[in-house]
Amino acid sequence: MNENNEFKPYVPAEKVTAEFTATSIIMGIILAIIFGAANAYLGLRVGMTVSASIPAAVISMGVIRVIMKKNSILESNMVQTTGSAGESLAAGAIFTMPALFLWAEEGLCDMPSLVEITLIALCGGILGVLFMIPLRNALIVKEHATLLYPEGTACAEVLLAGEEGGANASTVFSGMGLAAIFKLVVDGIKVIPADVAAEFKAFKGELGMEVYPALLGVGYIVGPRIASYMFVGSLVGWMVLIPLICLFGADIWMYPADVGVTIGQLYAEGGASGIWDSYVRYIGAGAIATGGIISLVKSLPLIITTFRDSMKSMKGSRSTSNARTAQDLPMNLVLIGIVAMILVIWLVPAIPVNFLGAVIIVIFGFFFATVSSRMVGLIGSSNNPVSGMAIATLLIATIVIKTSGDSGITGMTGSIAIGSVICIVAAIAGDTSQDLKTGFLLGATPKKQQIGELIGVVASGLAIGGVLYLLNTAYGYGGTEVPAPQATLMKMIVEGIMGGNLPWNLIFIGVFLAIGLEILRVPVMPFAIGLYLPIYLNATIMIGGVVRLLMDSRKNVDEKMKERQATDGTLYCAGMIAGEGLVGIILAILTVFGFSMDLSGKISLGNIGGVVLMVLMILSLLKFSLWRKQKN
């Protein structure tokens, strides 16, 4: 297209400026590890992660422009390219790999080794980058006018508006610092309870909220619409299904409750949480799995045309230009890297994947990397059906492995390993595409960005195993602290196919509930996640959504001002999420070593203290968004 050929980036191709420097790489590695760890903690708690690209870009601008007094937009871009890889790799890893820890806790297999987790993460991450590289010229350059890559374009706009870099960076750091204090008060010294709950014992329902800054931040970022669907899912679970189960089944027991324990006894011993854990959670799992499959089926026409168009675009699309902005990593090096990763997956004993599994990874990996790379350009990363892709891969891989005669725990761990690699491949391919779009708009060198992406993948891949081990040792997956919703769901799917030992009546209730919601055109996934997770989590997310709603719906306010304040709030919330995640990991380390700051035995502010702290968190969010003084 002529319009693509005529596109002039911010930094011209003939101009060479600082880009791939020691500063940008070291900062990028640090942010990849920080945001990777924080997002792993967040995802294991609430079942979703947030993009790290814009916070990483803002932090890099603050350091490079303000502290180091350097004016280098491409250096800042390299920091966000490297740093955002950590968030994407963590998102892929936490969706699946905690299932291996859960099986080990049940005594079905040995605990996964650090080597196994690290190699799976590295292979998936590196394949995600390498699979995308041949598509760059076709998707980013040739289709510049049609594939907008919303997150990548937004990140470029943030970097171009670098005059406010210092102030915006201080907003992110303020969020991190204040969230760290809030988290220490709740989970460190424990003078305020994590949950503020109200039980309705006669009705058998329960409402409550968790007093955590990250949940408030998630609600603000996803907005009132998604937050409300999640909260309604929880309301249906905790104020409709649980009371109904107790009303009609008080004197009976059903799977998976223990034989001889009635639902009435279960409620008496564990309250609404006991009923939710034994029944409602499985209904939610059925709804989530169905939602993932529905999103994939709805996207199927787009997926097929996307793959076809990508393959067509690749024919003859290899750049023949010698310009700096047209240089990719050499194709022979890319192919060698792909073959090497597949051989590692197949031949290294630490990874429980045989030759058949390696073949599945090659086919589905390249297919979903191609689909993911193009779909994030069309509909954005937040709408990319990665969970649906992971569920589809897991279903097919598990059926194929079972058909081959391996229906035991080795087949189950192999299926999860395959699903882990594919999930990471899809997440990283989408992230790489967004980053390369940002670089294309700014005039970055693609080859250097691709190397930066690989460095970020390696850094976060080496760290993610330690994070997963640490959180499991400190809290254990599947509990209230780190429920690991997606991984628990993936575990259920594999067990259901391999052994058929699931409460299928409950799961099919969730399936048909999801189908009904889809017919009514209600988004299934956020509702199903709300049903699957405790109401305390989703109530706090809803509070964040309400704050965003009140800010966005103000009358007689200039739209530019409103947008600027919303962006400030998003940056502050991203900082809160990172701050809580890091303190959560620090507290986990202290827990493992037996160190405690717990003062709850001496001081306890009770539910009132929790409400006051929530008000303070909301006020802090408003202080750095609505009430922040703007520079002229």
C-alpha cells in the first residue's frame, strides 16, 4: 500500500539515536521481573492480569528523562518492550502451571521442579517471540492502516507525550508506595482484617469485601461494565445459589461433600464459604469453560480469515529494504531458535512432553501465535481469547494423549505442560505485536526490539518458577489467598477427560447457565469469573468500577480534562497493583522463613477499620486522579 510506504515514523530511519543501551536493558529486565511477579500474584488471586506496557513506559520516561536528563524516546520504548514481556509470560504461566502443584499436594505426582517450570516458561516465551517475527512486515508494516493495535498505539502516544513523563512516573510510584503500606497494614501487621463480611444466617447468604488496593485498582482499570458483570456473577452465587442449595438440600448430601455430611452440617461448619467451595465453584467452572469455548467459536471465522490473510501477507512480504527501521532478526536464526526450542521440549526429561506433544505444540503454537498477533491488532489484547485458545488446546491435547493410551498422571501432566507452552506462546506473540507496533510508530529498530523482547522473556522466565514456588510454599494454591482460578479450572478439565471423576451435574448447570447468558447477550466470561471467585474479591473490584463510573459520568467537565484524569487514575492503579503484588511476594518470603509481624493478637480494628481503610484507598485514588494539580 502506498500509504504504508509513505508512513514516516517519529524518529526517521536515517537518524540513529540511543536505543539498545545498558540503561534500557537493565531497567527493562528489572521491570520485566517486577511486573511479571506482581501480575503472577494478581492473576493467581483474581484470575486476570493487567497490561504493563504503559506503566513501564511511564516509569522509563521518568527515570531516563527526569533523573538521567536524557532525551531518548527510543530508549524508553526499549524499556517498555523488555519490561512488558514479564507481564505476558506471567499471564500465560499462571493459567496452567499451578495445576502441577495441586496434583503434587494430592500425592498424584512429584512436585514440579524449578527446572521444569523455568524451561516450560522459557520455551513458550521464546517460541511466542520467534513465531511472530516472520509476521512483522506483513502485519505491522503492510497493514499499518488497517491493523490499529490499540494498546501499542496508546503506548506510542504516551511516549510521544513525554513532556509529562516525570509527573506521570511519580503517579505510578505513589501508587506502588501507598499500596505497599495498605498491604502491610492488612497482611503484614494484620491490625485490620482482610475481609469485611456480613452474614445473613437466616437467609444463608453472605456479602463482603476484601480490603486490598490491587482489587480496587483492577476494578478502576477494567471499568464499571466488566466489574458489574463480575459482581453480578458473585451475587448470583452467594445470594441466590447458596441460599437455594441450603433451602432445598439442608438434610441431604451431594457430591463432592463427604458421605454422611449434610448440606446443613456443611453450612454450620463452614458457612456460605463451605457451600461455595463444594458446589458453586463447580458451577462457575462449567460456566468459565463454556465461556472460553463460546468466545473461541464466535471468533472462529475471524481466526480462520486471520490465519489465511496472515499466510497470504507473508508471501513476498519479506522486507528488501536496508533501512534501520526495516531490519528483523535473520530468518535462519529464527528457524534455528524454533527448532532448538521444540527439541528441548521433546528431549529434555524435565519437561513431561513426548514427541506427540511436541508435534501438537508446533501446530497449535504457530497457529495461535499467528492468530493472536493479528487479532490483537484488530480487537486489542484485552479481547484476545487466550483462555479459549488454552482450553481448546487442553481439550484436544488431553483427548489425543488419552487416545494414545496414556490416561494416568503422566498424561495429565503432559497435557498441562502442552497447554502451558501454548498459553504462553499466544500471550507473548500478542504482546510482541503490540510492542513492534509501538516501535513502528516511533521509528525503533525492529531487530533490537526483538532482542529486547527475548531478553525480557528470559529474565521473567528465570524468575517465574521462583515466584510460583514461593507462593505455593507460603500459601498453597486453591486456598483463599491464592485460589489460582484458571489453573484450577484447567486441572478440572484434564481430570474430567482422563478420569471422568468430576461432579458433572454441577458443571453442566454452569454450562447451560453460560449458554443462557450468551443467548441474552450478556458477556459470559466476566460473569462466570464472578461466580467462580469469592464475592469478597468481586465486591472490591465493583467499588473500583463505581469510582471510575462516577469520574467518567461527570457533567460540565472538559472531555480532555476527563480523559487526562482517567489516565492518571489508571497509572496510579497500575502502581497499586504492582505495589501490592511485590509486598505480597515479600510477605510470602517472610512467611517461608518463619518471620511474622502479626499484631492482631494485641491490636484489632475490626470491620470498622476495614471500612476506614477502604475509604482511605478510594481517597488516595481520587487524590492522584481527580484532585491532582495539572501542569499547564
